[in-house]
Amino acid sequence: MMNNTKAFYLIVILFLMTDLQAQENQMVQLPEPQRTGGMPLFEALDSRQSIRSYSNRELSRQDLSNLLWAAFGINREDGRRTAPSARNWQQFDIYVIMAEGWYLYDPQDHSLVRKGDDDLREYAGTQDFTATAPVNLIFVSDHSRITGNVSREKKEFNSATDVGFISQNVYLFCASEGLATVVRGLVDREKLHQVLKLSPDQHVILGQSVGYPAD
């Protein structure tokens, strides 16, 4: 009888763990990105700036869709992206941290993969405004995708250059859409690595906050 009870509780625990994992990896489909329109390029360049004060107004799902596609979405049938990467390694993941939870952007399906329901914005940067910004993007380089005989120094160099293209795409999109943004190097990388449950090959490079400008 005792063995049967233990087996029952073990089954219940395994079921709950499986259900929790399924919830964490739930896919949230984003609307199709709006790939036309927007501000002319030179006007966007003229308007580009870093803004550190945000209203508490949340981005719509369409805004988020357009933002992530502009950052590092697929813009060609062969799978290449809106930002270049050395040897087309496409080693970057974008984690999206919001009040409602945190997600991983999946460019193949143009969707968000829910990773947890916790509000991790306080870990998204060391400045106070990151804890209240509607969206914090965390750019993570996965060195396991950098194939071939490549030194660690070269992996770090390529990650540093490639993330610049992504963050500038975000800047230009935000300028075009009247959104506020700032890219941030002041992040606790060790803590973010822990709370985002990253692998040893994944490295936090930069963060970028996005939202509507404070009134």
C-alpha cells in the first residue's frame, strides 16, 4: 500500500512538472510585421536619440511584432535577417522582458516563446528605469552557433560588432514610430545569465529598453 501511495505521488509530481514546462514554452504568435510605410530613412536618422524616461503605456502586440522583426527578423526567403551577422552565423537570441513575463523571440515562426511569468525587469539593467520600462530586450550571443575554427577572442569580437547592427535597427524603428529607446551596457550579466536560465555557451551582451516617451 505504501509503495502504491509513493508511486501515485511520483506520477502527480511528474505530471505537474511536465505541465509547468509546457506552460513555460507556450508559443505566442505575433501579428504579421508591417513591412511597408514608416518614416523616411533620413528623417529617422535625424530623430534617432537615446531616451531613458518612459510612460507606463504598454506596447501593442503589433508594435512588438514590428519591433522584433525590425531588430533581427527574417526578411528574405533564404532565412537571412534584417541585420547582418558574420558568416551568417545568426548567433543572437533576443529575450523580451515585460511586466507580464519573459519570452524568447523565435524569428522562424515570428512568435514569442513564453519562458516564465515572472517580472524580471529589475534584472534587465542596473539603472532604475529598466524596472519600469514596458519592454526590455536582452541580446544574447550563443557561441555554439559560431562554427569552425574560431578563437574565443574572435567570437567575442563578432558578437560585439553584430549586436551593434541589431540595436541600431531598434533605434531607427523607434525613431520612425515615435517610441523611446536606449541601448545599455550596464547590466549584471552574471545575474541575467542565471535568471534567464542560459547555457554556458550563451553570453549576455547588451540590453535595450523600449517604450513610449514619458509625458
